[in-house]
Amino acid sequence: MGDDDWARAKISKRATINSMCDESDCGAHGVMFQVRAKTELIVDALWIAAGWKGKYSVTVYCTAEHQARRAWPMAPKLAPRKKLVELTVNEVSSLLESLDLSKFKNKWADIPINGARLATCLDGDDMPARHENLKKLGVAFVGHRDRLLATLYELMMDGVPLDILGEHGALDASKENKADWMKCGYATLTEPKRFVKVLLSKRLLLRPGSTQAFYIHSPDGYGSAIGYSTRTNWKSAENAHLQVLSGHITRSEEPLEELMPFEHNFTGRVDYGLTTKAVQELGGQ
């Protein structure tokens, strides 16, 4: 199919797929997720919900067209992981790199701090006690402590993805380039956990096997604007036509900044349509 034929592709059958989780249990300034096409289809709308009560202005971004049409291998349902308490001193250093906290690597290696020692930072009945535990390890800035404690809690529950424990440590793939993203929709959220439909300004056409990423961001809401679920990382919602895959979140008021290195589940829906060619190939399914 040439570019001209592709641009004229017609929707013959519409459908909606719910994401991994129907309800959010947390909120963030920004939530990223991906969809992967199993057949030729057109994505033209998203349904999103606020994570908390309030009024939030929302911008939807999508990856540029050349990325969306690139065929990627199917992602695993569950990324290989290692228990936090089993990390070596070197693996703790890699974890710090993934959080942009390399400034503590040498000091923590000298102490030394392994995963078991790091897990003790979560000891204590309240947050002030846990902050004190990190202060004793030289983490003076409260923002760094907040980032570490939030991450350590998740790692204790879900384990540490092995792909951040390699030679370079950081999840380079999460360092998204702003030039690769374009704005494709706007909305205002007013009620928590109530879906709002966002019509995309441009139809996004995907060939079988290609992946399209979306990023939903709001500068409002003290980090609670966009609802997402923390329940299961790397889980995939899928049907015969499409997969919805987890992605990164951010607590930053600026879009595409400070993306967390761990995957979380988008809470919402994706509207799409099958092209005439796809309906014919599927025999009218």
C-alpha cells in the first residue's frame, strides 16, 4: 500500500478496547502508554479520567508518524525482575543511575549499601521516620528522598526490572526526545474516575505489528490530574485487533520531563476502526 492509498484508508467497522484496569488508584501529571496493532486499523479517540477531584486541562501527545509505523517485536507480558533485597552493591549503583541520582553512587558503594540495606530505609511507622533513614545515608534534599521512597516502595512490592541493572543501569529508552512527539488532542477533566472522550486531531493509521505511543499530560492538580493504575506492571489488555501496553508516568508539571523508569497501567479506553482491507481479511469479525 502506497502513502496515498494509506492516507485514504476508510473505516469499515468501529470498536473500543478498555485498558488493563477499569479504575485508577493513583494520579500523576503525565501518563504514557502504547498501543500495538494486530491488523490494519485507525485510532481516532481516547477516553481518559482524572485521578482526583478538580478541574484539569489536559493535552494529548502521540509519537511522530515515522515511529508509529515502525514494526516492533511483541513485548513480554511480564518483564524479568529481581527482589530488591537481593541487589548487589553494583546493582544499587545502577538503580541510582536509572533515577538520575548518580551523585550518591560512590558514597553508597563505600559504605557499602546493597539491596537488603536499602530496603531498611522503608522501616518506620511513618514517612518522617523513613526520611530520617535516608538522611543518615546522605540524602539531604527532600525531593530526592521523596523520589527514592516512592520508588523503593514499588520495588519492594513488584521487584526490580532486570533491564535497569545492566552495565549502564539507566533505562535509556525512557529518555524520550520531545522532537519525536506531536500534540494531537485537548480536554478538560472535571470529575474523578469519569471517562472523558478526546477526539484526536489526526487519525493515526497503524499497520499490523506497528506501535503507537500516547502521552497525556496536565500541568494542574498537584500531580493527581491523570488517573492510572499501579496494580500490575507490564500487563497487556488485548483483543483480536489491538494491544494496550503499560508506560511511564511523570510527577513533573512540564510535559515529557522526569519520566519514572518503571511501567504503570493507563486507565481508560481506546477507540479505533478497522479498515475495509482489515475487515475483508478477518472475514467480517
